[in-house]
Amino acid sequence: MGSVQTETECLDFQPSDKQIEIVKMVRLGMSYQEIAEALFVSSRTVRREIKRLKGEVGVTTLPALLADVTRRGW
């Protein structure tokens, strides 16, 4: 099982350029499949990156992730 991150570790997290691009596309209302096609990756890769981001920032839902990354200015 993965380790639980402290609040400081979550705040210090810096997403990859791909993760930021995925978040921007989700904000635009694009589906995971549309994002995958635009980035030339599989929809599974998009889902995995979203899941990783949620874990890194310490949230469990997509709306919470979008609120958190907006607050962080990503």
C-alpha cells in the first residue's frame, strides 16, 4: 500500500506539465477519451494521472481536485 502524505508534502507537490494539461482539459469539460485523443495517450493513462493527482493533493473526488488545483493556481 502507498504511504499517506503529510499536509506539507501535499502543499509542496508540483504537477508535471502533462498533469496540468489534463486538468485544464477536464475544466473545459472534455471527456477522458477526448483528452486521451488530444494528448495521444490512452484514456487509461488519463484516468491514472487524475488518480495520481488526487492522491498527491490529498483529495478523493474530481470536483475536489479541480477546486484544489484552482486554489493553487495551476
